[in-house]
Amino acid sequence: MSGTEGGNGGGGRAFFAAFIAGLAAGAAAALLLAPAKGESTRKQLVARVSSAYAGAVAQAARAGETASNARFQIDRLFASVAAGIDEARIVRAQLESAYIDDEVSRRG
């Protein structure tokens, strides 16, 4: 599989890189087309970029927390399945033992 097929391995990083590139392009366009004075425009631009960056960082943190919670739930699910399999093996062994005892008592 290529990097774009299946899974979402680098999708988050690619999106973030595209977001930052778009942010830079928008900042450059704002500087070139802004009617306000340079100093005022720079202050507004810094404020907007800082706000956008903080939002992106917060979103990344939420995504990491969601992934961590998902991993925890999957681990719990696997543990439950493993316990169920162990219990099924015990019941199977008990049934086999009871069947063998029944066969021995019939023949004996």
C-alpha cells in the first residue's frame, strides 16, 4: 500500500502542514492587500496567527486524548475477550471430563 491508501497514519500531520501553509499564504496576502498601516496590520496578523495556532494545538491535544481513551477501551475489550476465552476453556474441560466419566460408568 502506498502512503495514501488505507489507514490514517500521516493524515493528521499532512492536514496540519496544509493548515500551516494556508495560514502563511493568508498572512502574506493580508500583508500585501491590507489597507491599514504596516504596524497595525502586523499586530492584527500576529494576534490572528497566535489564535489560530493555539486552536490547532488545542485540537491536537483533544485528538491525542481521544486516541488515548480509544486505546484504553480497546485494551479493556481485549482483556474481557481473553477472560471469556479462558472461561470457555474451563467449561469445555469440565464438559469433556463429565462426558468421559459418563462413558466410563456406562461401560463399567
